[in-house]
Amino acid sequence: MRVSITHDDIVVRKGFLGRETRYRVTAYIDFSDEERTIVQRFALGTHEAYAAEEAVDFPNFAFTINDLMYKRPHVRLFPTALAARMFEQQLAEEILPRVKDYILGNAASRHPSSYEI
């Protein structure tokens, strides 16, 4: 899995004349061929990857592995710069490593075994 994360601030309209600053986190996530094959072969795409409560675009929406894999780039908007930085850190240090471990762990547990008792 190769990941590139950027963040910037954007101005969005609020009402007719109002404007508001939002903080955008953009993640370019490229799954390896092996990871894609495992997700497709064992139907892991519907597994929940994460839900970001502070996001203003889709609050409390559960994103799946398929969302991360096929809807590229992965973009989230936040009300404050701190919330965007915290999400960026959480994505890099917790969410994506957990997704990778889930994918590879499911592939490893699928090998048949036989025992003699």
C-alpha cells in the first residue's frame, strides 16, 4: 500500500453572501496488486475501515475498504485545522495500518490445514 497525504484550506460558500474556511485532507491510496487480489478474492471490501466524527462532509459515515480502494482520491473536509491534522495523523498511524493488517491477516488465515489425531 502506497499512501500520499496532503492538506490545504479552502473557502466554501455559506448562504448567499457568506463564506467559510474548511480544511481538506486528500489521501492518494494505492493498494498493491496482492492487496487488491485478497480483497476481491475473499470479499473484504465491505468491511468498515473508519468513521470520522468531526468531518463536515460526511459526519459519522462509515467508509469501507472499497471506498478507500476505488473512490480516489479520498477527500475529507474538517471545520478546523487541528481536526484536519489529527485526522491526517490518525489515517497514517492507525487507520491504514489496521486496514493493511486486516487484509493480509485474512489472506494468511485462509490456508487449509490438516491434522492427524
